[in-house]
Amino acid sequence: MRIGKHPLGIGVYLFDYRPEFQQQYGYGRQFGVMVDEVETVAPQAVSISSIGRKVVDYESLGIWQFDVGQPEKICGVPTTAESRSKSK
């Protein structure tokens, strides 16, 4: 689910890993960006992991601290929740 937009124009998402990936990557709601979107605007933030998967260096995008329970406070990245509250 897209919850906002990073200043570089890429989407910011909440998602759940598919069951076959949960043990390796995490259970429950996750926060992130899509690697294919990042590659188009910040290719230096994408690398290849030791198992051949593309990974994002979140710190290079300025995303280094966040709370999934309060997505409106994700390191200054405007989220849908924040946008709604400002428009009221």
C-alpha cells in the first residue's frame, strides 16, 4: 500500500512479505521503497546482495529512522496520512 512520496518522487510503501520470504526478511508490516523506482532516480542507492538480489541503501535516501506504527513520522517523508491532516 502506497502511503506517501519521497522527495525524489518515488513511492513510500507499507507491505507484508510473501510467506516464503518472511522467515528471511521479516514478519508483519514492513516499510520501504521499490528498488526499480529507486534505480531510476538514485542508482547509486542500489546494490546487489551476496545472494544476487537488488537491495536499497535507505540511509543514502535519507531514510534511516521510522516507526511503522506512526507512518506520518517517517523521517520527513510526506505520507498520505500527513497530507490528509494538512488539508483539513
